[in-house]
Amino acid sequence: MTTKAYSPEYKISELYLNIWKSGKIDRDQFQQIQYAINSHSLKSSDDRKIVSRLLYAVRRGWVSVMD
């Protein structure tokens, strides 16, 4: 298993769009979200809302988590 280093250069809004369009979240995308949460890089309220919406969509079953 390889470990990737994620940089905060990605846009949360782009990640959200890709996940929402596909209806799936893969391990890499999930790790990017975890990195954003753990590194406290979610400075804007919009980014925090997007992450909250993604987590809600997973709980509701609107977005599937893939391995």
C-alpha cells in the first residue's frame, strides 16, 4: 500500500463537484478531506459547509464510499 502526500492546493469545491457528479467517494478523495480537516486548512465557512454536506450525503446514502 502506498501513501500519498496531499497538499492543500486542491480546491474543496472541485473535490465536492467531482464526488457529487459521480455519486461516489474513493479512498483518495476521502483522504484529501481528512487532510483538510486535520490540517485545519478549512479556513472559510464555505469550505466547512461543503465538507459538512459531503459527510451528510454519505450518511444519507446519496454518496457511496468506495474502497
